[in-house]
Amino acid sequence: MERKITPVEARSGVVKGRILSILLLSSVGAVAALGLAWLFLIPR
């Protein structure tokens, strides 16, 4: 028998997924920004 999920539980899962995706995207963006800064700012 499956347990019923309340709307509050479903919403918390959506919010958690959104927060994780935002964290992941911001981490990728930070790494990309660091890479670009390294490319342009390190003297050759």
C-alpha cells in the first residue's frame, strides 16, 4: 500500500528540488566565471 502524499509534502519536494537546481547552476556559473577570469587575467 502506498502512502498518500499531502499537498504540503509535495510542495516541499518541489521547493527542495528548485533549491538544489539553483545551487547546482550557481556552482557551475561560479566555476565558469573563475575559468574565464583565469584565462583573461593570468599573464602569458
